[in-house]
Amino acid sequence: MKKLKGVIFDMDGTILNTIDDIADSINYALNTCGYPTHSIHKVKKALGNGGRNLVNKLVPKGLSEEEILEVFHLYQSYYNTHSDIKTKPYDGIIDLLIELKQRGYILAVVSNKFQHLVSNLNEGMFQGLFDDAMGERKGIPIKPAPDMIHLILEELKLSREEVLFIGDSEVDIETGKNASLRVIGVTWGFRDKEELINAGAKDLIDHPKELLSWLERNHL
């Protein structure tokens, strides 16, 4: 591996605990339409492939495309103004990012959220710690397709051999594989250790500070 220059993080479940605001938003949309709502656990397990796929997994079976779109638009509209009510960085994340910056690493976020949400949360929660933050943009396939990773590497002028990708789900593990990146799975997010291992994760950490010791062990 070339000398490590950058670390790319997933957002939901990796650097930010967003589950409460997402669950509140999807349940608001479902309840407004008269459909059953879901537990935080069920919403958490449905996350990872973007808002539209989240809605598809949680609406009642047999709905028309028009009915599903109504739920999606209600969800997205509500979440647009409620994405930072209960959301906050996981314990230890800010300290980790500060230390990585002090060590000279370039830091970035790649998320399946829409770009405006990624930008707003990045600016509100991390205030300049990340050098770039990418969300869903028109015409660019979302994770696990590698396109978002390729684009952010181009923007940051980094090669895939120079970065690590950090994520909490099987989507992130697959994204790393598709982009030919080395991936580290985190166990404090939306998937447990067994799910990450089953997804093919080779390296796992249980707390943000463990990334620093992992880097030191691997002389990176």
C-alpha cells in the first residue's frame, strides 16, 4: 500500500448517529398517510441505500408507485427540516478527526444522503474538519456503486491506494470492494459485528480511537 494520505468516511452510523431523526421522519410520513409505523431497530436495519430505498422497504406491501412516492416526498420534506434535531457525532469521533487532521490526513465524507443534507450536516456538526463531503448527486450512482468514491478521489487528487474507507454497513463493505479500497468496518453503527463479517469485512474497530492504533500498527 502507498503511503496513506486520506481517510474517507461514511456518514450515517459511522460518524453521525442519525437514526432518531430518520426514524421520526419516516414514521411521520407513514403516520400521515395512515400506514403502520416502525421501531427504531427496524428503521436502522432498512438504512444504507438512500432515502428512496428506505421508504420502499418500510411502506406496506402492495402500494402503487404513486402511493410510495407520496410517502417518500413526505419523508424527505420532513427530514429536510428535522435532520439535526437529535443527530450528533458518535462519542470519540470529533477527537479522532482532530487527531487525523493534525497528522496531516485529508478527510472526506461519502454518503447516500442527498447532497444538501450531507453539506448541511457536515458544516453544522464538523465545522471544517472534512476537506470534502459528497452526497447523492443527479446522474451519479450511489453506493455500493464506486462512482461517488471515484469522483471524490478525483476532486481530492488522491489515488485509491492512498486512502482508507471507513463504514458501518454491508453497503460500505461492498462499496470499498467495488472501488478497490481497503475498508475498515465500525461496530458502533447500524450493523453488528457479525453482519459486517458476513459482508466480508476483514478489519473491524469497536471505538473511534482504535483507528489510530490500527494506523500505527500498519505503519500508516
